[in-house]
Amino acid sequence: MADTESSSASIQPSPSRRRPKKYRSIKDIINNAKYAVVPDDEDYSDAVCDQCGSGDRDHQLLLCDKCDKAYHMLCLRPIVVRVPIGPWFCPACSSQQPPPLKSFSQTKIFDFFKIKKCTASSVKRISPQDSRRRKRRTCPIVHHKKRRRLLPYTPSNDTDKRLEQMRSLACALTSLNMEYSDDLTYSFDMAPRGANMSSFENGGMQVLSKEDTETLEYCRAMLKRGECAPLLVVFDSCEGYTVEADGVIKDMTLITEYIGDVDYIKNRQLDDCDSMMTLLLASDPSKSLVICPDKRGNIARFINGINNFSSEAKKKQNLKCVRYSVNGECRVLLVATRDIAKGERLYYDYNGYEHEYPTHHFV
């Protein structure tokens, strides 16, 4: 009898017959949880900005995780457009060091920018200006007001210099977790390509001429060959990433096109992206579009705007931002407004003609 009892006691129930584990409900967990007590010495209600000395707009104050000093997001240089995720350190504690840059070999640069390799014999390097000179006049001379035409940028002749220029852009894009793109991007969850129609523009949009369209396509073809504009992306402790000329740029030179994801303005009203660009201002506000270079973009993402409220800042402007109708679609181009010397930084009026965005905090 004892042997029978011991043998039955040693028999374990099969896994299928085990009692189901009893889980505690969320209500029980909340009721039994201990309350977190914030010590009195961690009360930051009287915190003031170390830069301007004001405690107003406390919802914009950032506290350094090392020294506990407070700063308004708009008082920082470069400004902070959104509350950082994770630890944040003030300029004094972080020493304003640029983000760590990723190294890029020549092969990686070619892959990053999707540069097409081609032989020298297959490349036609005839600029639109040269082709116009060769055309024979077949119509009588008629005097019209001279219109200024766009000029294609002149890439650096030195291959190593061009690689350094592309490397600076690749490092800046990867530091922001962005992908390079040389064309506007459309997706099903934002705005379709069919929404970008220049005919929707309220009051109409100026049409890019045939000659200037050829210049635009010529510059795009140079980019695909790895012949980029003579520009360098540099990091400044005050302005953040910015762009400077790596060679002489002539007046009316087409610098670049503004590139990014296309979305409806109504979807981005609460977006804190600091580089959104107006693409289409439709008669129906629900059809208005913006370019959002937060995931994909090009060097236009790092060209800074001027402070419209400062006369000194306006003197720095050397580019203009113009919206054109190109083959029925809206496009945004950045064009030089004067000759730009090597080493000079690029600035443009971020608002263009609309004056919708506040720029008083721009450097």
C-alpha cells in the first residue's frame, strides 16, 4: 500500500493537465503599485533660461541632465525644434561637438548617391548655353526685354574634391538618419503624385521656360554622373549643419532643387520639422502641399534661411527660393542671386513670397 502511495505521489501531471497560470489584472497591479514620491529638492517650477534669464514659456525649457541648467529651445544655437528623446546635455556640458561622422570610401559614396558609371565617350558634356549658340537664327530679329536665364552649376574639375563634397553631404544625411534622394517622393500614406498639379495653384504659377528646363535636366544628369555642385556641408556650433561654396558660383546659377517627401499641409499642421517647404498653395486649402525633408532629401536640407526681422541677416542672402511649374508639376528651385565667393556660406529667404513661417529665431 505504501509503495502504491509513493509511486502515485511521484507521478507528475502532464503539461496538458497543469493548471493555467493566473495572471494579475491591470487594475490589481495599479492598486498595489507604490506611488513615486518626488523629493522637494527636485522642484523645477522656478527654473529660468540660462541664456535669456526668463522663466516664461516653461513648456519650451530643456533641463540639462548633467548640470540641471535650463534653456529655451529657441534660445539654443542651433535651435532645438523638438523635445529630445533620451538624455540631453546643454552646450557647456556637451562642448557642442559635431555628431560623429561615418567614414565613406569612394565605392560607398557611389552607392550612397546611386551614381551611374559611364565611359567618357558616352557622356555628352554640352551645356544648354553651348547648344543655343550653335542654333542658327531662322526668324527675323525682334527686340524683347532681356530675360535672365538660369545657368548650370560648374562642378569641380578635381575628382578628389568632388568626392570630399559628396562625402560631407553623405555624413550629414546619415547623422540625421536620412536617405539621399534627387527627386520628390510620393507615397500612398501622404500625397500621391497626381496631387502635385501646378494648375491647382491659387492665382497660377510661373512656368519654367524651355531653356531653363533644359538647364535643370542638365544639372540632374550631372548629379547622376557624380558631378555635384561645388558645395560643402560643414558643422557650425551656432548654426548646426550649414552649406558653404567650395568654388566660385556665378549669379543666376541653379544651385539645387528642394527635395523631400510630398505631403498635404493639413497632415503637417502639428509637425515640428524645421525644414518644411511650401510646394503648392491651392485655391482649395485641403489640396495645398509641402515638401518634408525629414526622411529623404538632398543638400537643400542644410542650406539655412535668413532672419526676416534682421537687416544684418538680410545682407547675407545670396540665394532665392522660387516655385516653378515644370511639365505641369510644382517644383522648388534654389538660385544664386549674386556672385558667391569660395568659402561663403549660402543663405536664402525661407519664406519666399508667403511670409508664413516665423524666422525671428534664425541666426
